[in-house]
Amino acid sequence: MFVLTLDGAAARLRLDRPEARNAIPVAGWADLAEACRQAAAGGARLLVLSGSRQAFCAGADLSDFPSLTDDPAAAASFREAMRAGLDALRDLSIATVASIEGPCYGAGVALAMACDIRVAGEGARFAITPAKFGISYPQEDVARLVSLVGSGQASRLLLGAGTIDSAEAARIGLVELLVGDVTPAVEALAAAILANSAGSVAVLKRSIRLAAEGAARDCEQDRHFDALFGSDDFRARLAALRPGR
């Protein structure tokens, strides 16, 4: 389901279930969590998440849903498995970029939102359709959606359950970059991130997350801010800016 490739400082995580347009079965969420752990353990400094040109992710696998209808414990297990996979992606201390082409629906949107930055091609399409099935969307993902696009646009997407194109997704803030050719744009962004300090990226990533959750001050962030001035990386980068270097 998820294929991880370690390419130097970059980890590349690809959804690979073309016969189902990369729909994610219940067991796939554990695969996502494990791939994230492997990326971190492998020393990656950035992770790029992608699907295929035909589909980023069609959402959760609907073939799993009949087994959830009369089994509250199974429904809770599905929600918890999804949460564990998405949390593993969100909690990575390295930068994460979603490279989106084709349909990005339902849980696929949640997957993209768990990344730090979303880059969409012109053919990408987005929809969040639990209301069409008579179910809901995990609260953590609703909170992330509202943080990105605001409550009004979140209401439009969730309550109306309509499909929007990549231009509209960029306009409302669901994606950060809309490009004609996704691959070179993602590679350029990845190169820019990798050129920066890994320590700074980790601290800034945590700071952005706290701010999105409404925190304007945080003692641990203050400590990180102070400590970075004493790092070897800072000394080396500062030295490189001196005249003659």
C-alpha cells in the first residue's frame, strides 16, 4: 500500500494500490505509521508523499465499510487505526510535502492535510464526502481542515460534499502551491528545505503546529530558540556568511 524509498536525505513515500485508485484499507494505516517510523530511523530530513498521476488517494477503502455497520468496536478500531497512521505522519519532526495529482478524496484529504505543505497539479480534484454516506469525519481532521481553510469553507466542503478543482483548492488555502508540473516543483521545494538547517526546520515545524493550535507562547519553544544559538550548525552557517567565505 505504502512504498518507502530512502534517497539520501529525502524519504519518498508512495501510495501504490492502482487497482483501487490508492484507496486505503484499514490495515494500510498501520503500514503508513510503520513507514513513517522507518523514514525517521533511516535519517531522512524530508519526506515527500505521493500517489500516481491517475490518483493521489480515493479515500478509505469502501469495501471495509459493510463490516462496520453493526459493530461499534470495529468502527472505533477503524477510527483509531486511521488516527495512528495520520498522527505518525503529522508527528514527524522532519518536513513533509504532499505531491498531489488526480483525485484526492475523503481520507486522502486527511492524509494530505497531515503533511506540512501540499503541492497540487492542475488535474487534481478534492472532495470530502462522509455526509454522502451518512457518516462523519474524524474531529482531528475537521480541526485541521478548519485551520487551513476556515470554518465557512470547511462547512462548504463537509456539508455540501462537493468536488473542487485544484485552482479552487489553492484559492481557499487547502493547498499551498498550484503548479502545471508537480514533480519539478516538489523537487525544487525539497531542495530548498534540505539546504536549510535540520534543527531549525524541526523547531520551526513544532512552532507552526503550536500556532495553528492557538498557542502564542510556549516555554519549550523558548528553550529551543535559545539553544539553537549554541549549536555547531549555527556556528558553521554563521561563519560561512563572513566576508571571504
